[in-house]
Amino acid sequence: MTDQPLLVIIAAANVVGSVPDGWWRDRRGAAERLRDRLARDGLPGHEGPVELVLVVEGAAKGVESVPGVRVVEAPGSGDDRIVEAVTEAGERPVLVITADRELRRRVSESGAEVAGPRTVRGPS
């Protein structure tokens, strides 16, 4: 057991892509809007401290970290970077936000909990 806050790793591309709102026209802007919503709202429904990490890849690279949300650029696959981050967390509690079934399987095998995009997006 650790006294570190819950580490919440968000797959930006997966969460942004879960709602067809034109995100594909400006992937970086969509990731920035998600980052800003996370910085404002935190993890809805969760009591206690959390560390929010937003993993970006591809056209969303260049999004800066802000107070409350650390942005990590994946050098290649965002999914691979997320799995690495879960492994690096060791015994720390981790929640990964994604709808990708294969990523859910991979991080679950490494001990992370998983939840879908609505956890941070809210109802559409």
C-alpha cells in the first residue's frame, strides 16, 4: 500500500475520439480542451487527491502541462507509453481512462483499474 494519490492516466486520443464533435479537424486543440476540462474539474465523483496525466500522441503533440494536469508526449504509440507508465507506477494505485479494449487488457494485466471516457468527459 502506498500513500501516494491515485494516478489517473488518460488516453487523450481515445477520450477525444469518443465523441464525434469535429475533433479530427484540430487534434491538438481538442487535446488542449480536454486538458483544460481536467484541470478545472479533476476526476468527477472521486474524493481525495489524484495526479492527472494526459498522454498525447501524433498530431496532438505540443500540448503543454498546466497546474493539475501533467501532459506526457508518447514518442511512438500512445498505448505503449500508457502501459509503460502503469509499469513505472509500481505499487501505486493507477486508473487508466480509455475505451480501447486491447489497452484495457494490457494495463489490467499490469495491475491498473480501467474506466471509460465518460469518467472524464461526462455524459454527451
